[in-house]
Amino acid sequence: MTSTEERPERSVPKPVFTDAEAGAKEFPDSGASARRYNYFKPAKRKQTHYEDVTVEVQPDPRHYLAQGWIYGFADGSRGYPLTWTKLKAWGVDDPEPERGPGSGGKPVENWPAHGWHEFRDPNEEWELTMYRYNANVVRQVTQNVENARNAKAFDQWTPNWVRFVERNVGAWMHIEHIFGLYVFAGCNRSGPTNMHNTAMAVNSEHKIRFAQDLALYNLTLTEEIEGFDGTAHLDAWNNDAEWQGVRKVAEEITAIEDDWGEMIFATNIVFEPLLGELFRSNLVMQSAAGNGDYVTPTVMGAGEYDYAQRDLRWTVAAFAPLTQDREFADHNKQLFNSWVAKWVPKALEAARTMQPLWSQPDAKPPRFEDSLDRAKSRFAGILTDLGLEAPKELNQ
């Protein structure tokens, strides 16, 4: 056996922490819970992906863009002009912060800098969701139409219903095209925040996609139904008396000058419930089954869902707080009421010019007056959600 001498314990320097090393100091936002974007106040406890990609994508000098707007328009206005609608939210009349040397930009301490920034789209739409939603709708509509084609379902349509669809359902694509392109796409850069503009862009996509759905459906019917006139909707839109009132109101809305708020209000708050849902839900979707057609309601229903479940939701969320605004509530209510007084009589007059359409199908829908009463009730409910009173014209 051999033995080894025990080695003495080695003297090794022990680390001494002086708090000078990286990461030693604790800052207010050093914790794991603060590892998030924190340049805005979320609507709920935690910010959503929608807010991360939408809120303040373009910075605002009223908050922290010390060098001012980095772009402008030919007329001299810059950034997101707050004067492109007569509606007002608290703080919009306050001046931008003054900048000075060493000021650090003088950021606004109280977020948001004005009431427009409080808006959040309840649908939480952004680039990914808008493409995914519309792709799903197109896929479903295409499958429904293809299934009907394979089942020879169009052979069951009554002759009068064929004439009704080729002229009137086809004519509705003009409405969707007009609003999609000349109202929502036209206004989509006019809003005061990224959140408003994104919601308008999505609304535009819904309208344009629905117009395309109807156009493609029209082409399918032209191929599948003998004698179906795929161009009849042009004559109906240009010449049929039943459509001239609706056409007049739609075109007048596109002619509103310098106020994106009035254009959106006139379309989504007035036109859609009093004319859009009146035609889509209370006429076409109520008549189709009795005339041997189960396909058209699925196409029209996609557009109806766009409005009732998505487009109306963001519009109410954008406008309702303005009637409770801590600074401009009375101003906004007066403005909304003036728009109601302007557009409701036009919409009701147009609705009554459509009355002969209710007598065209063989299997009749509910009476026109009952359908109009339902549309009026729906409209009155929307006004209640906005904090507005129903106009006297609804009683006529």
C-alpha cells in the first residue's frame, strides 16, 4: 500500500459582489411582468396583440414624437388631422406640447393625449385577422355554391324568382362596391388614429369582398340556369324605379365633403339598418326558401354577418363614447342629431320606393310594412346604444 500526503486547502479568491456588475440595479420596469411594450395604456389589464400592432403605429407629437410629424399633405395639414370631421373628443383643441432644448421632448404625462385615442375595435382586427376572416368567408360561400351546383339545386327555382335574383340581388352588388370603395376605402386614411383607420380598412374589405361574392354568384347562375341574364342587374340599377331612391342615397353619401364621421355615420348607422338589412334580411332571405332557393340566403347571409356582427360593432364603439365625452358631449349629440335629421328622411323615402319588390316573388315575404317596422325598430335600438333619441320620422 502507498499513502499520499493530504494536500492543504487551496487559497482561492472568493467573489465579492459590489453591485457594480451589469444587471445588479433594480429599475421599475426590470421585472418579468414589465417585459412588454408600455408606451400606451391597454384597454384591459394586459395589452392584446391587436393593440401592439395597431395603437400608435404612427407616433403622435402630442405624446412623444418630439420632432413633430414626419410627413404632411399638399394642403399643409400634417399627420392625422383632427379637423377632418366635425366630431370632437376631449383634448383635441389643446395645442401640441412646446419643444425646447434639453426638454427630452416634453412627453404628455396623461395618456391618452386626447379622447380619440381611447377607441379600441371590439373585433380586434389587424392584418392577419382581416385576411383570415375574409378567406374563411370566401371558402364557405364557394363550398355552398359548388354544392348547390352539384346537386342541381338551381333547377328548383321558380321562374319569377330567377328574374328577381338576376335583377335585384345582382343590383345589390353596386351598393356594396360603392360603399366599399368610395366610403370606407376613401375614408380609411382620414381617421384621427391608427385604430380608426384600421377598422375602416377592414370595413372596406368586407364590402368589396361581398360585392365580389355577388358578382361571382351572378356568373355561376348565368352558367347554371338556362336563360339567366347576367347583365340584367345593370339595367335594374340604371333604370328600375324601385332602385333609384336607394341609388340616390348611396351616391349622396359618397358626395359628403370633408367629414369622414358623417360618411361612416350615414352608412353604418342610417343606411344599413333602414335599407341594407331591409333588403337583405327582410326581403331576400325571407323569400328565398319559398321559391325553391336555399343558396342565395347563404351568400347574402355572409354580407349580413359582416355588418350585423362586425361593422356595426366597431362603429358603435367609435361613436358612442363621443356622446358621453367629458368635454364635447353636447356638441357631438347636436351633430349626430343633425345627421339623423338629414339622412333618415332620405333613407325612409328610398325604402318606400323599394316596396314593389315585395310583390315580385311567387312566394311572398312578410308584408312590406311589417318589414319596414322591423328595420325601424332595429335602427331605434342602434340610436339607443349611441345615447341618441329616435327621430319623429320613425313614427310615420
